[in-house]
Amino acid sequence: MGWRGTLRSIAAAQRRAEREAKRRQRQLERQRKQLDKMREVEQAAYEVETYENYVELLQSVHKECSEVWDWEAIGCSEPPEEPRRLLEHEAAARKKLEQFQPGLVDKVLSRTESKREALLSAVEQAQQADEEEYQEALRRYNQDCGDWETACELAAGIAAGRAQACLDAIKLSDPFSEIDELGSSIEFDAQSISLIQATLHVNSEEVIPSQEKRLLKSGRLSVREMPKTRFYALYQDYVCSGVLRVARELFALLPAHMVLVHATGNLLNTKTGYIEETPILSVAIPRRTLELLNLDMLDPSDSMGNFVHRMAFKKTKGFEAVERLSPSDFETA
């Protein structure tokens, strides 16, 4: 083959390499698009799952509750055991000191005394460690004793039927400290141990998502404005679920027979033109009635029909202001 043929062969090889590179480029581009689509589908699925989980949380606040308090057992409980001085660290350090036998190298290099002094120093450090642990145990013991005395006093007050003991127990246990989804604050009142009142300042309608997220058959994400009827129905479930949770927590903590829960929300006062905090739900929940309900399966809003309650709700407008129920409306044992 002459030099012209050689040049043609080289040029053809270069074109084939370029074509192969182009094919590979197109292939990689297709793969990139497929990966982008997979990421989009995964992201869409994640967003929909997060949205559905949030909606479920809003409607299921009532499904969880703290453990039941046994005030009789608390009142009969033994005081905390006083800590003993333990010399474990010192004993271990002294054992090493007693077992120390200088070797030949130690004697030759005159290291016997320095090693013995180090072991003696270790004993002193061990004594200090034992003392620090004892003082920490003593601090915890004194704190536990204070808590035990307070709990016993509360148990005695509850057994005697003192309303103030109920309020003190609520303050001490603080069963709502981790239930941020219920509202900004909760206030309590007790005229007797049989009937407890709670005012729940629910979070505003802003907790309800304004958009619905769904997964299309193609795997893409669909986002649309939530219909007003759906929005207000979800808000109603959220408020009613929170009210049930408050009642459950109070019944778990106290031997009350009935709980009055008043939920307040922000509504427009058409007389003043201002947004004001107003009662939107007031419900009397007897312990026996609540205990008969299947809380895992009920609809929070529908469940209000089991109790004496006041709630003005329209599907297209949401809550309206209501009057609170009064303890004087109910006879308690």
C-alpha cells in the first residue's frame, strides 16, 4: 500500500473512531435522561409519601398516649435507696501496687522508686475518682428523694380529692410538652378532682397544607390546590383529634370522671373586622364513653357525636364561633 492508501486508511479509522465516540455520546445522553427520569420519579414518590404521612399525622394525634399513672402505687412506694461509698477504683489501684515486683531492668536503671511512686499516685487518683462517683450518686439520690417526696405528696392530695393536686400533677408530669402538633399552649382548671377543664389553643389553619400531592401513572408528581371542602374537613379532623388526645392524656394522668376540652382558633370577628381567638369546639368527654371507642379506627370529627359538644362547622367555610360548655351543666361523682 502506497502512502496515499495509508493516509486514506488512517483517515477512515479516525472517522470510525469519531462515529463510535458520537454513538457513545448519544448512548450516555440517553442514560443520563433515563437516570434523570428515575430521579424525578423517586423524588415524586418521596414527596407524595411525605405529604400523605403529614396528613395522616394531622388526623391521628389521638392514637398515641402516655402511660397510665398509678397514684396509689406511687403513694405506697419506698423511698430511694441511699448510695454507698464504693472503693472499686482504689481497690484495683492498690492491688497493682501490692503486686508490683521490680524487674532486673528496673533495678539496673534505678526505676524501682519512680514506678512505685507512679503506682502510689494512681492510688490517690483512684481515691479521687471514687469520691467523685460517690458525690454524683449522692446528688442524684438527693434529687430522687425530692422527686419521691413531691410525688408522694401529690398522690396523697389526689387520694384526698384535692383539685389543686390535679393541677400540680399536670404541671409536674407535663404530658403535653412533646405534643407540639396540638397547639401553641394548653391551660387547665379543676373545680374538683372529678371534672377537669382544658383549653387548647390550636395551631392556625396554616398547619393544613394548601396543596395536594399525588403520583400519576407515569410516575410524575401532580400538585394542585386543595379543594376548600377537603381543606376544612382536614382541619376539622385535626382539631377533633387534638381534643381527643388531650382527654386521653388527662385520663391517663388523673382519676377524673369527665374532661371538658375547649379548642380555640383564630376567626374573623365580623363586628370588629379583626382576627380574634375564639372557641370553635367545646366538648364534654366522660372517661367511660372514651374507653368504649375504637380510637384506631374512628373518624375524629364523627366521634364528637358520642359526646355532648358544641361545634358549628360548614364544609365550605370551616369552623364558626361557639359558646363554651360549663362545668355547671354536668353532675359529677
